[in-house]
Amino acid sequence: MGGAFGTISPSGSVETRRGLFAARLRLGADRAHGQYPFHTLDLGKDTLLTRQNCDIKAFRAAGHLWFLPRGGRYEASVNWYDAGRGIPGPVFKQSGKYPMSEDRQYDRNLTAQISGEQSLGHGLSLLVKGRYSLDILDYVDVSELDPSISATWNYNLQSAYAAASLGYQALPWLHLNAAVDAQADWLTANVKAQRQQVLGAFSSAFLLDPWRIQVSAQYQGTSDGYRFLSPALLVDWHPRFDWEFGFLTKRSCRLPSFNDLYYTNVGARDLRPEKVWQVSAWWLWDRSFGPWSFRIREELYFNHVTDKLIAVPNGSLFRWSMFNIGTVHVFGDEWSASSAYTAAAWQAGITARYSFNRAFDPSNPWQISYIPLHSGSFNIFGAWKSFRADIRGQVTGVRYTAASSRPEAFLPAFTTWDMTLSWKGPWGLRLAVELRNFTGTRYEIVKQYPMPGFHVIGCVSVEI
């Protein structure tokens, strides 16, 4: 794959299977200078500049091994990722006497994991998992006023995880499951930190056609003093084969990650866990008529969030500041509708999604920063024999960088359109070209960080 921004992304994989064993090896690399033009207001004038320090060089490798005995499945894998990249700064620093950002980030990530699933007979099944990961990150923070001065921030995070779950079908209509997870994390950085946590969960599912009821509870405890119980209730009702109605209520807790707590030179080590009580209800209609299929789904939800965690950019894409902002109420309504047609050599389909998300602090009526009130997406595709075309649209509504109506906090709505044209040939050959943001929309996901305009990416793949 390659194209705009000097992008070159070669990759390849080899797979084999012998009896009960299967294996796969994947290798890939990415390289790009990442430079692209953008418009900005410099002293009140529309100025065309070039985004700098967006380059990346990366290498990735992954190996998988499977053992597939009767009634079981066992897997082992190792993944490696090595990358160096530039971290572009906000564009207001590219005007006047400010130099371009010269910050750099270097990542090395190793993950090794194993898993096994086996049927034990008599309605019992066992699942076990284990994982070890090593994440090494070096961030070079270059002074904006004097690039000859820099500071390097080093983060070395190790994590070990183990889990086991036992499932039991006590009766044709009753399924029971119990699970235990344990995880330990060690961080060596400008400050040392460690955390151990244990999760225990139990669930029961009642399959009473046309009803499905699931009751569960999870306990979470950590070495740094967090204790939380998360009960949940799920009810599904299928009055007919093409209709479904559902209801879910649960409590959950999100612990601040080591990234939230320590991966910054700003300091956010007093963060509290985010606690959520969620209630949602949905309906679904799914029906086929000959070559046509239709699907419509709506979900309404309310979340009561205590000690909501939010991230706000703080001078660079690396230094995001984390905050607890107290109580947040979230009212949401999500719609999706799709239709597809399949006949002989022809295929076509259309999917549309819309989301209303009202998120606010009860003491402040303004929307939570960076969360749009309205958003949606649109996708249409058509295929004939070996040819296929996809058009995708993404709509993001008005957002604010802070919970206020100040003009400087305003981020306008935007819509982007992408198109993919592809062809499949003999011997597993596939050619594709992606036209991204082909309308040339100017937009910012994060304020003062303009995104690329129209650009083209090409892809050639062969499967033997």
C-alpha cells in the first residue's frame, strides 16, 4: 500500500496447516513523511502552510500457532512493533516567530499470549488465557523557543495477565459461568509505580424462548485500594423471528490507566475511578424478501457518570491532560438502518447511522468538551463480478473544547467523504485505490490540529 504523504506500507503473510496444527507469520512496515498543505489564519490572512514533523517509520511482526484437537482450541502468539515518529504541534505555533514542533516519539512493544478452550463433557467447558506485554516509550520533548534544548521522557511498562473461566450448562435452558482474572502492572519511568488487580465474575443465562435473561455480577479489587461491585441485568425478547426488543442495566468502573496517571509531564496522579450506571433499551427489525434484506435498529440510553474522566490536549498530541469533572449525565439515541441486494453477479447495499449524544454536567448545561451532540455516517457500495465501489461519509456535529459558549471554544461541524474502487483478479490479485476526503473538507478533530485534505492511497495484494 502506498500513496499520499510519501506513504509506503508493504506487508506479507504466510499460512500453513498440517493435521491438527496451523500457523501464520505476518510482517509489515510503514513509512511516510506525512507532510500535507493546510490553511490557517495568520494575522487575519488565509495562509497556506505545510504540516511538518508528521513522519513515521514502523516495523511490525506477528506469529500465531494453533492446535485444534477434537472439542478444543489452543492458540499461542507473539507480536512485535517498533516505530519512530514525529509529533506535530498546534498550528498557531507555526506562525510568527515560533518554530515548527520537533518533538519525537519512539515505541517498542512486545506481546506474547496463550489461550486454550476445551470441552470437558457433561456440559462443562474451560477457557484459560495468559498474556505478557512490554511497552517501551521514549518521548523527546524539544523546547519551542530554543530547539537546542530537549528533555527525554522514558516509560517502561510491563504487564502480566491470567484468566480462567468455567462454563456449565446445568439444564437446556440454564447456562452458568464463573471467571477469575488477575493482572499485575509495573511502570518504570520518571516515577515508579505498580498495581495488582483481581476480578471475579459470575453470570447465569436463562433461555426461555422467546425470552433470554442474563444476570451477572463482577467484583474488582486492586492493590491501590479500589473496590467495586458491578451487577448487570440483560433481558431479550423475540416475539417473532424478525423482531427483537432488549433492555440492559449495569454498573461499571473504569480505573485510571498508567497512561492516564503518569504518561505526561503535567501530572494527573490524583485521578479517581470513573463510575457509571447505565440503562439502555433497544428494538431491532431484521427481514429478508427474496434478494433484498432490511435491518433497522434503535437504542435509547441514559448514563449517570460519577468522576467522569476526560482528556484535553495540552500543547502536543502526546501531552493530553486527564481530569475528573464530577457528575455527568448522558442521554443518547442511536439509529442504524441498512439494506442490501444480492442477485447473480450483482451486489449492492446502503447503511446509515445517526447518533444523538447529550452529555453534560448537571451544574453546567453546556455539552462536555469534544463530544458532538449530533453525528452520523453513511455507506453505499455496489459490486459486479470482480469490481466493487464503496462511498463512505462521516458527519460530526458542532463541538466545543470546553463546556462553555465562548467563541474560542467553538469547533465547527464537518463532513468527510471517502471512496474505494477495487478489482479482484486471478491468483488472488487485488487492486484498490482509496480517494480519502475527496471533497477536500477542511476540519479539525482537535483544535489547532488541521487534518489532511484530499489524498489518494493505492493498494496491491496477492494471495497465493
